[in-house]
Amino acid sequence: MTRSATARLAVLALLVGFVGGLAGWAMLGERAVTVPTAIAETLVPSGAASPAAAGPAVASPSPTVASPSPVPPSAAASAAPSPAASPAPSASPAASPAPPYRGPTTRTVPVLMYHRIADPAPGAPYPGLYVSPAAFAAQMQALRAAGWRTITAGELGAAMAANRPVPARTIVIMFDDGYADNYLAAFPVLRRLGFRATFSVVARGGSTMMTSLQLATMERAGMEIGNHTLDHKNVASLGPAELVRQIEGGALRIEARLASKGVIATPRTFVYPSGHVGPAALALLGQLGYTDAFTEVPGFAVIGRTSPLLIPRVRVSRFESLAAFLGSLPVQPRP
């Protein structure tokens, strides 16, 4: 692991008190003491590594609640192998240095939001959140042909922190929840085109979600694994102890799942479940060192103007044509 999970667990009680004070709760009592124990016992899976341009200007979004996305199944994640069978941990490969960029730049970056890359079964809930594999492949190919380049959500967060513009036609591709079809249908297309993306997963996983091995495989290939809480709960409605458990507990769980497959990575990109944002969650994300967090408010990220913890996105729907998909992006010069 990149940091001692034990040390992180030790500060969770302090974080609970911190969040509680910000949110105006008077007393936590014994709950602040019991949170680390609960997380240590329930969030780390058994068998895991032992914890020791100029585009259109868009104003920062307010924490408006967008239409909800479905809550993934809460079935337990696949059991990790015993430590003896686990490969020796190795850091994710660093990207090769790119030559200096001398083309046009932009401060406006669209962030695409996907959920399912599959054809919905008859009667499936939220059919609008599905994009067919064929449509997704066509969208990615169209981006490539139009000269768009990808960065991860974390790299966007770093550019925002440095107030640094990025090359024109830079885009972030994100997937929420962590469904297995993201690995089976989206990942091969991204890899073939040389694109990178961020997959923000519900840490506890489930029978329809990506396995720990699939997450580790994508991380090794240059994708980013982000945090979508432990159980896909509305972080705006949680008390202090449960808020810490869902956000930092989710990160610990993802970190342990990756470590069980030999990948060392700590999630520092966050996606608000169903787009719900609250002041206590914002404060906790800042205290925990998150560089970027994403809402479901429509719009573009504007470097130097958008709050890094309130980044809007462009929802991609199965009902839109390829022309409408391309028309949803800002007009920028081709690099």
C-alpha cells in the first residue's frame, strides 16, 4: 500500500470529530472511538495485503442534485486470494514522458459520464444509463478522429491545482459504479485507441461488478480507479461516523483490493453517488487530500474557475445520436 492502512485507521476518529464539528453536530460520544475498529474489521477484504483553449466559460457548479443513478447491488465483493498466493506488490507503471507540447491550449475540459456499456434487458431500470457497446465504440472512434486526447480525472485535478491549461481537445472519460461491462466492453476499446479513463467504483463490489483482478488489470494499463463510496450512499445525508466510513472506508477497501492483486494505488478521485453533495462531505474530502471530486451537474470543467471538488460532467445517454454526442463537446482548435 502507498500509506500504512493502520496509520490511516488511527486518524479516522479524529476525522469523525472534525467532520462533526463542521456540520454542527454537538457530540459524537463513543461512536468516534468505534469507527476505526468497525472499518478495520469490515472494510478490508480477507486475504488482502496486510495493512501496516478557449472553450465556453462555465461557472463553478452549485451542489445541485442531479437525477439519481441506480444503486448497485450490495453483494459482497469476490474474496481475495490468500496472501501466499498473491503476487508481490508492484507499483503501477508510470507513463512515458511525452515530448513538450507546443500547440493550442485550453482551460475548458469536458468530462464524459458513463455508467453501463451494454444493451439493457427488457424492463431494466434506468435504461438511459446504458450505452450499447457499438455506440460506445463509435463515440470513442469519433473522438479519436476529431483529435481529442484523454487524461484521467486525477490528472485534471492536478492541472486545476496548478492552474495550468491543458492541450486543446483534452477530454476526461469517466465510468460510475464499477459494472463488469465496463471492463468487458469499454476497456478493450479504450486500450485499442490509446485512450485512458477513470473508473470510480463502489468499493464493496458485487456479483455484477468488476472483480479485484479486473480493477488491477486496468490500473496497470494506465487507467485510474476512483472512489464512489463503500456502498453507494447519499453522502449529503450521513452522520459524521458513517460519512467517514463511506468515503475513507471506501478508499481503504479499494486500496486493499488492488493490493491483493499486486497493485499499489490509493484512490484520490471521488464521485458523489447520484450527484448528492453536502458541506460535511466537501470538508472531509479536503481533509483527506482528495484532488478532485465530480458531480452530476451538467457542464464543463474550467481550470481556474471550477472548484476541484465540484466538477460538472457531460452525461452520455443511449438515446443520443453520434452527431448529438459530438455536439455536446466544446468547440476548440485542433492540436
